[in-house]
Amino acid sequence: MQIGICAWVLPVDVMESFSVVSQLGLEGLVIDYEEELRADSLDWSARCELYRENSAKYKVEIPTLALNQLCNKGMTQKSNEGYAKELLHHSIETAAKIGASKIQVPSFYDNLIRSEADLQQTIDLLKYACEVGERKGIYIGSESVMTINEHKAVYEAVKSKALMTLFDTQNPWRMMNQDGLRIGAYMLPNVGELHAKDSRDHGSKSLQLGQGDVSYKEIMDLFVKAGYNDWIQLESAYNQMDDYEARIKKDIQLIKRSFINRR
């Protein structure tokens, strides 16, 4: 098991994040497919090299490249198909260039599945991404904001060894009012990365893991008992917390104790 963090929940620039992550004793940094990494960027190669240099310098892996821009312009719409294919193809090339093993494809906000047509379009584009990913040796990680039936339909249709699930302890409940524990139990065999996140519907976001209302402890126990041994990424809203470094260190210890004491 390795513990990392998503760069966008830190209150520092992404390049500065490598130093912060190293000092905190974390092993990985999930980065976003930012403007400088996109296909039309003149600085693409230089930016990729800078990521590789920082990764080596601080001994911090980049396990995942996240496509958060799909939250604003989703691949669920047929009208966005050309845009989405270009984005998926180039992000897979970028992931390989910076040493990441997977891309992260969100399934919420504008990329949320709301109809059978949305589901079919998602399946078609995940098939496309997996075909490219298989050639490049990159996994395609679909985030966990889908119903069980939608997850089932995706896996039955895509049928690719490159497809995996990135399971988020918060998102099924917070974004879809779905039972995260039930969905986690169903998806567990396909989970290749686990995002540890907690929150409350109302009130302070400054919570340690296990203090929210998303069944975090129960979901984590499920993965512990199953012998989960892949990446865990911290993703609570640390950039909104006072003394965020102390809270991150405590969350790291909470995760380690869970896996050491309950197996």
C-alpha cells in the first residue's frame, strides 16, 4: 500500500506540491491535466520534463493524471465526442511521458450519466480510451459516481484489461445519494486506486477522516478486510483547513493504523 495526495487539495502551486508531499512523508502526487500539458501547448515537452525532474528529485511518484476538465465539458454528450477523443488520446500520451500509470476519468458534474444515451456515449469513449491505453501501457481509471447497474454495464461492454475503477469514499453519497459501502463492495475487485475523502453535507469542511457522514470508516474497513494493497490518495479539502499539514499527517496515521491493526 502506498499513500499519496491529489495536488488540487493542497494550498500551494502544483510544482511546489512535490516538496510539500515529500516533507509530509507521502509517496505520490496525483496531478491535473493542466493547461501547460494540453495538446496545443508549446511548452508541453518542457512541462512534462519538469514533472519528471521533480518526481525524481523529491522521490514522489506521479501515479495518476486526472482529467478534471471533463467536469466542465463532459464526454457524455455526443456533441463533445471529437473533443473528448482528442483529450483522452493526448492525456494518455502525456501520462506515459510523465511516468504516470493511469488517467483519471471523472463521472460527475458535466460528465455525469443522466440517461441511457449518456451511458452508451460513456461506454463508447471508454472503449476508445482503453484501446489507446492498451497500446501505451496506461490504465483508464473511471471514478466511482455511477450506480451499480451503470458500473456493470460499463465493464460488460468495454471488456478491457486497461479499465479500472478509482473509488472515492465520499462521492457516491455526496454526489448521487448512493450507498457508498454497497457500491464499494460491488466494485472492489475492479478498484485500482482508492481516494480517501470525508465531509459533511452542512458545516465545517475541516474534518479528519472518519468525522464526516459518508460512511468513511465502514468503506475503509471493507477495503482493509479485502486485503486492498494499491494506492490510497488523500483528497479531503485540506486547502480549506487551518494547519493543513498537521491534519494531513494525522490522516496518514489514521490510514496506516487502519491497515496495520485490522487485517
